[in-house]
Amino acid sequence: MQERLPTEMRARIFGTISAGTLAGIPLGTFVSGYVVTLLGLQMTLFVMGALYLVTTLSLLVNPAITKGMKKPLLLSSTQDSGI
């Protein structure tokens, strides 16, 4: 994202993203209280764990990330291999 944004707009964009993230924390806490009341503690923890797992595994199918993973790591002959 840093490569695509104009330099003069980066601080504004990242500030907006940070503000949105920080605003979501109390909102998530508020909503989770109702979810625990509705589903119970164990089911809420299971659902939240499943959401985190799906979010994390979704990075494996993200084309921007998997494209970079397919390129082999090549060491040039001038780099020390550490041996």
C-alpha cells in the first residue's frame, strides 16, 4: 500500500486506518457482551477462534501474497551463505 499511495497522503491514510482500528476495539467489546449473553461463553470463544483462523488462513489464498511466495529465493554469488 505504501508504494501505491502518494507520499503526501500516507500520513492521512494510515491515520484514518489507525483511528478505525482503535474505534473498533470498544465496539467489539460492546458487541461481544451481547454475543456471550446470546450464545454462551464457550460458543462465543469457539466462534471468535474460528473467525481468527479463517482470517489468518485467508492470507494463503491472497493473490498479492501467494504471487510473492512462488518466486524462489536466490542468493547471489557475492553474498555470504553463512557456512
